[in-house]
Amino acid sequence: MADFTADAYGALNLPFSPEAEQSVLGAVLLDSSCLDTVAELLPRPEYFYQSNNSMIYAAMLDMFTLGQPVDFVTVLEKLKEQEGFEQSGAKTYLLQLAQLVPSITNVETYARIVRDKYDVRTLILTARDIVEEASAGGADASTLLDSAEQRIFDIRRGKNMQGLQKLNEVIVQTFDRLDLLNSPDSENYR
């Protein structure tokens, strides 16, 4: 099945998988423990191409990082607080997401598909920007190559970004570190 669409970038067709995006969200709605794995692979909402999916995932991530429960009811309530999300269809869409999931056990595979499509979209847009910059003139080849290399490297580096952590985990780690620094053995930890 084709997973490309024409969009605001003119003739560019950017890849995405609506089925994978919906399956990730639906799996999390059915079993919030999936979010631990998903957040590692998809640490930011912009990995989702479709804006409604991105907004739903942003709500899920916000709740996850604050240690709040993530399920159909809590996500629906969170979305009601947000501007820009179509309120009338939110309940129906969330129900559809939960029903469309082929298998919760494959959520990591679905998240990898979403991530891969994001990486390809980013590469396409970066390549377009590199072509525009080179076509504009004014910069020498060495500068253009350095810029292109850095942009491609930044895309690759994004694959190794640390995922989100729950706020309570960060607080505990911070206090543990402060305790170590204030202990009699603090010289060993600086």
C-alpha cells in the first residue's frame, strides 16, 4: 500500500504510515505500559506525521512524564483542554484507534515504522534545503559540504537521542546525586 502524500512542500511526497501511527496510539490506549517502549523510540510528538496523531501523542507524553495514568478517559480529558484539536470527533477517533490495533505485542514494530518514516521525511526535507542552499550561490563548495554533512549527521544523531523519562525518576536521580555530593565522600563524586 502506498504511504506517500502530497503536502505543503509542493511536489515532494513525504512518506508516512497512517496505520502504524494509529496502531501505536491505539496500543498505548489499550495498555499504557507500552508507552515505556514507545517513548524510547518516539521521544517527541513530531515523529507523527498526521497532526491529530501528533496532538494525541503529545498529550500522552505529557501525562506519562508527569506520572499520570494514560488511558482512553484521561487522554480524552487532556485533549478537551487543548486548543486546535477537533473536540467533536475526539471521542470517536480515540475509540477507532483502540479498535484498529492489530496486536499490542507488535507496538515496538509499529513505533519503528513511524520512526523510520519520520527519518526519511527529515532526510527528504534536509536534502531539499541543501539543494536550495547550493542553488542560491554565494557559498563555496567546502562550506556547502560542511553544512550538508552536519545536517545529515544531525539526522543520524537523532536516532541515538535518549527518550523521555518520568518526572519522578528524574527527581529521584537528582536527589540521589545531591546526596552523594553532600556526603562525607563527596570528593570521590565530583
